[in-house]
Amino acid sequence: MCVLQDFEAITPNLLARTIETVEGGGLVVLLLKTMSSLKQLYTMTMDVHARYRTSSHDSVAARFNERFILSLASCDDCLVLDDELNVLPISRGKDIEPINEAEEKGKGKQIEQELNELKESLADTKPIGELIKLAKTTDQAKALLTFVEAIAEKTLSSTVALTAARGRGKSAALGMAIAASLAHGYSNIFVTSPSPENLKTLFDFIFKGMDALGYEEHLDYDIVQSTNPDFNKAIVRVNVFREHRQTIQYIQPQDAHVLGQAELVIIDEAAAIPLPLVRNLLGPYLVFMASTINGYEGTGRSLSLKLIQQLRESTRPTAAKNKDDSLAAPTPNSKKSVASGGSGIKARTLREIKLETPIRYGSGDKVEKWLHSVLCLDATVVSRGISGAGCPHPSQCELFYVNRDTLFSYNPASEVFLQRMMALFVASHYKNSPNDLQLMSDAPAHHLFVLLPPLRDDESTLPDPLVVVQVALEGNISKQAILDSLSRGLRSGGDLIPWIISQQTITLRNYRAHGLSGLRHIQIMRA
């Protein structure tokens, strides 16, 4: 059971992190203060709203709350109760049907039997036989097999890309694969992610895998934790000395220059790392990449849309028959060319893995479906029509201002357009989070524009946006507000450009400049 009590402090990121930790059959409980109507939530002041206010824009409209409450009516497994446990009309409680236990048990036994058969067939194979016992789903077991196959080949310039939604066991599979690489004699193993704190699950399963293979802490390996207070004592190094010296070392994504002696590089949450840095991490060694395709860690699709697509094209048979054989042949400068994202990418081989079966709950979970919809986490929404006919000439397109009250009203037509807008944001930028949705909906100084292609005569719905622009109005700061803030050494939220100017030119004659208004673009995303 997960209980979220302080509703005012809830953010989209917090919802994504907590709700998906509840196992199947569990409960997610939202506790609210006494109120006469759920409509009071529409005007509730959230803690995050304090950061959205500026000196000239201090009236926040809680559009995210309104859309969140309205969305509960579409969640099949949602119950809204009052303090006397009466079911409120917004709930779909009367539509909830009991689970057919016999049918569900039959499905569960079939899935479990397939996994057990796979485990039994590999029971006598070392080291995979011991590691695969830790797998929770058939998907995860097959992913581990693919990793171990790549490890056993010990070929240079090979990549294994693992993509899945949250809660499918990506980090656990990577951890078990690293344990397998130790058993295969790999000595220099490097792990990277946006932060070492993100690697807790990965290291947990490294140690579970090592335990399964008979490794003992202090006798066979030592653990080194970070002394950086920002990393909260996260594990950054494992020294293994069972048969020969082996090392598992965490590095920052920008430290590709230390990979001169690397044999295996693991990139966890690759979608949350800028694409040029991910390219720099590729080299003449085995690379494992894992990425969340929709989730709060980083929903950027640039990894799968660009880098993996390039790797996929380079492994086609036509690439090997290219007239310029030097593109496919290793050269002394191959590492440098890989880092620059040039011909080195063409020298790599690629294996792709997708995990679809959830670990904590069943496939097709209704709460997960609702969560992905309300937080716009479905980053795989495909824009229709543009790629086939090509983009129209700019003179034929029109720029529209988006009414946010309508966009976040949870009207079916508005929801379709909102999902397309968010898919464009996600596909165009390497790092997005659900909190961006609340900023877009509630921040009073923020505004949205879309560039739309011409509407055809036979179309009855809005076309897909070609460009989405998010801007913030800044400036118009009073002289007294500037004096008060500078005297305390503080500044209010927003108004980024005026406050930066004030820090550089703190004189009375410049106060007049802060009274001017300006427009700062936050994001410009195109199809």
C-alpha cells in the first residue's frame, strides 16, 4: 500500500515514482483534507506554485489539478470515498468486476512454466545457469541471455541496446549481466548514468549475481562508496580480486576520455544523457545501453530515434557491402571516429532487446495505463501524415496561440492534441520529466504556440503540430521589488533575464530597464 497524504506537495514526478512501486493487488491511497466538493481541488494552492509566481504574474490557475481529478473518472480501478466510506459518483466502482481467479491462475501458471523451463534448460550451464534463477520474467531471462551471448563473444565494437517502460527490470538485468562479465574474466568495467544514485538497483543485482556465483564480500571483493555529499554515499567502485584484479567503476557521462583500457561500458538511463555524450561513450569495446522509453527518469526519444537508428542501419547487410570498405573496417583511429559520431558508428554491431512484461503487476494494468495517460508518458505517439507528404512550405503554415484552459480541460479532442504536443517535446529533447507538464499548465507567465500545416477540406480534426513553442513573459519588475530583493541578497522566481542583468549592472540608472517586458523562449520543438 502506498499512502500519499500531503496532497499540496504532490508533483507529477512524485506520482510517477510512487504509484509504479505498488505491486499488483496493492493500493494507492490519496488522502485529502475535509472539503465539501472535489472542485475545491481546482483552486488548491500547491507547494510548487510558489516557484511559478513572478513579480508581475502571481495568479496561478491549478489546471493540472483539475485535469488530474477529471482523469480519475476514466480510471477503471479508482474508488473515491468520503470520510464515511461512501463511494462518490466520480468513481467507477460500480463497474469494477471481480477477477476470474481460475482464468488468472491459468495465465500465471503458463507464464511461470515457460520461465521455469528456460531456467531448467540452462541449469548446468555456467555462469548463466545460476544467474538466470534471479530473473523474474521470461523477458528478463531472455535479455540476460542476449547480454551473456555478447559477453562470451568478446568482440570489440559491439552494442546491446535495452529499452523498456518503467518497472520491467532493466537495471536488474544489467546488474546480472555485469556479474556474468566478471565470471567471463572481464577486468575493466565502467558504469555511467546521470547520477550514481540512479544505480542503486543495478549495484544491488550485481551483488546478488556475485552471491549466486559464490563471491564473498571482503574475501573476493570490496565496495567503495562516494565521499561526495551530493551523491549520498552511493557506490562508485567495486574492486574484485578473486582470480585476478577486476574493477567495476562509475564514471560521469562526460568522462569518456578515461575509457582507454575499457572492456565493457554500461550506460544506464541513456535517454537522460545528451546524445553527443552517449556517442562519445561508444568505442572499441562492448557497450550495454539501457533506456526508459516512458518514465520520469528521462523520456527523451533522441536515443532510439537517432543513435540506435544509426547503429541499426550500420548492421544491415548493405552496409557491409559498401563500396568504401574503410567504413566497415577497424582502423587505428576507429576509437576517435566513434567518439565523434562519424564513421566509427558504422563499425559497430547491434543487438536490440525490449522488455514488455512488468515485474510488479500484470500486463495491461489499468492504473499504469491511466498514469501514462494523465502524465503524458506515452512517448511513442507517432505523428501521422507529415513524413509521407513532407512538410508544407512555411508560407502555407499558420501560427496559433494555445488556450491552456481548453488544452488541459480533459476534453477528448484536447487530450489528443495535448498528447501529440508532448510527444513532440519528448521526441525533440533528450531530457523531459512529468514536472514539465505541470509547469506548462500552471505557470502564469508561460504561454504556448503551435505551428500547424494547412487544414485540408476533407479534414474534420486538427492536424498534427509541426512546431510547439513554450515561452515565458519576463520583466515589468517594480523598482521597489528590485531594491527589496537586492538588499536581502535574494531574488524571486522567474524573470531570469532581468535578474541576470541586475546582477551585472546594479546601478540606479538601470532600474528603468527592469520595468521593460520581454519574451524568453523555454522550448522550441519541431517535428
